[in-house]
Amino acid sequence: MNSKRVVITGLGALSALGKDVNSNWESAKNGKSGASPISYFNAEKFKTRFASEIMGFDPSSKLDRNEIKRSDLYTQYGLYTAVEAMEDSGLDISKLDSPFDAGVIWATSQGGLNTFEKEMREFVENDSNPRFNPFFIPKFLGNMASGMISMKYGMMGINYTPVSACASSNSAIMDAFNYIKWGKAKVILTGGSEAPISEASIGGFSALKALSTRNEEYLKASRPFDVERDGFVMGEGAAALILEEYEHAKRRGAKIYAEVVGAAMTADAFHMTATHPEGLGAYQCMKFALEEAGLTIKEVDYVNAHATSTPLGDVSETKAISKLCNGEKTNLHISATKSMTGHLLGAAGAIEAIFSVKAINEGVIPPTINTENLDPNIPSDIDIVCLHALEKKVKVAISNTFGFGGHNAAVVFKEFK
């Protein structure tokens, strides 16, 4: 089978840093933290009382009334970024040879948890007339964002939702890349969305001791690689990418942001929630992705690290990268944009893919903020961009994501030529 080239022709983003790609990117370049006290519910009962919320989100600016009424917040986030990406791409599905040439592969980790939480609470508390909303089931299903995006645009091809915890979005991007490369689709709208700032989610992750408890200095709470890191900051939002077969994009005169040249997934097979301490799965994942791309680690300029600001995970990832370098001198720089967006769980890979692509486009590596004293367990050959952005020509970038269950996923982006 002859492999097709796969390019990126549209982007959409929504997070605590901004409501479109440009505002997210400008905030990331300038090292802005999106953290704030939780406003969605009374968080006083929890040890962690802050997160990276999207302030002033108005779905009606891009979605119609029925789309809003029938969808959970995570689906609204997904639809919102899909609109931006489609407008950015200039795609018209009606002009394709067939609507079955276009598909959606959309990721999430928790799906419609807000709907599930709300409906169960109302059912239990309403003694006089306990009932569920007719939209309860379709709103909380994890695949519904993918389905509703396809309905909005008439995309009748491949359509499903991969779930691999915090690696979900990269799994989705990899699948989209493969289906186009294999000639099974011409266009796939991919990415992920998450709305995890709820009592159940914050409470659950607090119980795991996964969240930072720096309630008095929340702006500095997410500090990947720092010796004083104490957990991640929950974030929310979505990001969408239009992946397209190169010849198809060329024929319609599409602008091209970058090329997807490799991707891989592996498993740690080690622990339910902890990464392998030596990063063995992460190492092999990046190695496989680079081999598919026909590249070596010496040719990689930037790694957008998964680095969530947890004691074990940050070190194991840097060990994996160091092992990949094998003691050889490289031009590689690393940063962790979760220090600004918070951790978007199943949507993390999507927005970090956009930051990786923008780094290629603009020659700027966004910083890891709040990292003032590197953990001495970080390998000495790892060059981390801390506190301020770095101007640097980026031709090749890797975006890493790792999830509970031992899921690893890496995607390689390359300057388009």
C-alpha cells in the first residue's frame, strides 16, 4: 500500500488561556497561568480549591440553541473548537467527492461527567417526582461529541472516540493520521475535549493525591520538573485539528500548518496510575514514532512534554528522553505547557499538538512556567525551557501524552515542505 502524506489544514482551541487558537498561543508564549479559584461549585470541602477554568464561555457565539440544549459541556467545548478549525481550514464538505471521505475521531477521558453528576443528584434529591431528563443518556455518552460534530458538518466517514485516559487525544490524532495515510479517508477532524472541573472529578483526583494543594499561590501551583512540585492543576477545554491528505489539500489550495510524519502508542504494563519509573514505555513510544517518521532524535528540535507536575511522572519522562538521546549531543529543548493550561486530561494531547505546530510555524518554544529549582533527579542532559519562551527554529516537534492504565502516545510533527 502506498502511504499518503498527511498535513494539518485547520486549528481550533479553547482553554483557560483563551477562546481561540491565537489567544491561547499568545498566552502560552507569554507564560500566563490559567489557574484561578474554583467558581463552578463550593470547593471548600476539598483539599484543592482551584483549577484552570474557562472564564465567560458562551457557547451561543458558535452553537445553535438545540446543540447547546442537547449536549454536555464537554461536547459544547468540542463543537466550539470544531467550528473554529473548520472555518480556519476553508473546508466545504459538500464539495468532496463523497461525504464518506470525511470523518471525525474525537477523544475524551471522562465524557459527560457533569451531566451524569447533575442528573443523579437531581434524581436522588427529588423525592416527590424522581425522574431523569430524556437527554441524560445521549448527553453523558463519551462518543457524543464525535457524533455531534459529524452531524453538524455531514461527515459520514470514520467516526468514533478513543479513550485512553490522558493519552486519548494523541490516540485520536494517531488514528486519524493512519486512516488518511492508508487511503481510508481524505479529511478527518480530530482532537479532544474535557470538562472535568466538577465535584466528582476534583474530589476523586484529590483522593488520589494527584492534585496540587497550593491554594494560596494557585498561579504558581503547576510547576513541572521543579523540586517542590506537588501535583497537577485540573484544566478544561478542547482543541481541534483538521488532518487532510496532502494531494487533496493541494488541489483545493489549502494553507498547510505542518505535516504529521509519525505516531506510536505503547503500554507500560506496570501500574494503574503510576508511570514506569524508568520511562520504558515512553521511551519505546517515542522511538517507534521517530522510526515511522524516518527521523532520529538528533533531528528533533522540541518536545512538548506530558509533564503534569507530579513527582514521579516528570522524572520518568525525562529519563525516557535522555535514554533516547543515548548520551549524544542534541539540539533538543523541552517544555511543559500544562504549567499554564492546567491538565486537560483527555484533551491535553490536542491542545499540546497545536502548541507544537505553532512552535514550528513561529520559531518560538513556549515556556515551562514556575519551574525555578530543577529536581536533581532530572537527567543533566535534558534542556528544559523554563520561565520564558525561547526563540528557536523548530523543524520537528514531538508531543507526548501518557495516561492512567499505562497508556503512552506520541505524535511527530514536521515543518511542511
